[in-house]
Amino acid sequence: MFKSSWSTMSAITPDSVKQWAKTVDIVIIYTDGSYRENIGIGWAYIITSEDEEVIHSQSGCINNKEAYKSRQIAGECAAVMNALCWCKENKVKAIIYHDYIGVEKWATGEWKANKYVSQKYKDFIYNHKQQIKKFIHVKAHSGNRLNDLVDSLAKKACN
């Protein structure tokens, strides 16, 4: 699955992350979303090496009236979408760990996309499905270190 180890590289910089991405075929990504009343909808993803070292992370805050109707679900979807953009740019596939089952069910077509956010997400996934190796569901707030980390980043994204 992986061709090299991140631990062989020195300081983590944007350039070194891009160089590392050239040495792997598949990356591990943890995603999460968060809704905070009167603050906003946050999203975050982290990319890890095979030994669970955080290589790259990104987070953001959504400012979209339609997205607010879906609360944290919009953040969950935005996290996957942004992570897949990174994967496409770096020509890698992703194993996506998530704690909201909808991101997988809409992507696989098991759930019907009835609302604005799920429809936009499903359309996006259709155009980026080549970047997805598989989805893995993890239970939220269960002590999974990386899931807890990405949850914290999503909550802080709109501060």
C-alpha cells in the first residue's frame, strides 16, 4: 500500500508534504464536521502516514445559508470534499475514516440525497470517486486518537 515512510523525512513543510505524497499511492484521511450555534459550521481533515503520524491537516468554516440547514452534516461533507481535492491535486487515493455514516452512504448510493448539502456532496463524489479507495466508519468520541484530533480541529475551525 505505502511505498515509503514519512519518518524518513525531516521537518514537515508544504513542500515536504508534496514530496511525500509523490512516494505513496494511498493516504489515510480522518474527516469530521462540527456545528456551533451562532458560531458556524466547521470542517477538518488530517492526513496520516501508515504509522499514524499527522502529515497534513486543513480546516475551515462554512458560510452558506443552505448549509446551515444541515448543521454539522455540511461540515462532515465539506471535510471529505476538501480532502479529496487534496488527493486529486497530489494524485493519490484515500482511505477515508469518518464518524458520520452519511458521507459513505451518499457516496455509495445506499442513501438517497434529498437535501441541498447531500445533493452537492453526491455530485462532487461522482466527479472524484477515482480518488476513493474505501470508507471506514469509526465511532465518534470513542477514544480513537486521530478521530478525536480531527473532531477538535473541526470544532476550532470557526473560532
